[in-house]
Amino acid sequence: MMNKSLLPILSITAALILVGCNSANQPQNTQLSENQQSPLSQQSHSDTAHTAENALDWDGIYQGTLPCADCPGIKTVLTLHADKTYKLEETYLERNVQPIITEGTFQFDKNQSSIITLDSASQNRKFFIGENFANALDLEGNPITGALQQYYKLNKVQ
């Protein structure tokens, strides 16, 4: 059985190979007039059949420990259901408080089909949904960068 820690590396490697193959077929003249679109932008608008919503097995349980400003971390369990409802359970580590449980609905972003937005019950939080993981995003839907970015990942429970 393949080591689960190798899956992200293999996914990234496969993506880089595909990008490399695609760029090898591109013409050398990269300057476009104002009315032209790049082949990548044309492709992203034309392939609406394959999205994270319909191409990934996204429903399930994702868990991990997200960073916390004043505690060792927030144990986070995000359950996504096929009917586009969710349950978010957050437990602040080393605090004597009950877990915070939020339930509601979510939707896939129409422009960024790999991003989901939880409803207002969870403050419209956003996650990037990948194959067997969910990355917490900032409020604008951008990846969190910096020294702690690797800790914003929830892994899908198999």
C-alpha cells in the first residue's frame, strides 16, 4: 500500500509534468494583443465539464490541527455531505472549553470550482478542495502564505 505522505508529492509531480507538456506545445511568441486571450485562459473557460464538484470524491470527513494565535492549535473536523451541508467542529487545544460546532450549507465557487464557501453560520469561511484534502483559505479565497501555510491543511479521513 502506498504511503499516504507520498500522495501530495505524486500529485504535484503529475501536475508539473502536465504543465510542462502543455507549455512544450505553446508557440514561442508570448506577446498577445489586447483583444487576444492566452491559450490557458481560453482553456479554463471552455472546459466547464470537469470541476472539483463533479470530478473529485469531495464528500467526507477532513481533519487536522489549524494554527491558533494563543493556544497550541485548533483541532478541526470538517464533514462535507453530498447534499452540500456541512458540520464544522473546532476544539481549542489546552483550553477548558467545549468544542465549537457549526452546521449549515456550502457552495462551490462558480469562478474557482475547487473552492467552497461555508455559509454565514461559519463566517463564510473558504476551503480549497483537492484530492483527499481541504486547505483553509483567507476570507478573500486566497491561499494562506508564510511560515505556517503547511498547517492550514485538513486531510480526508479514509
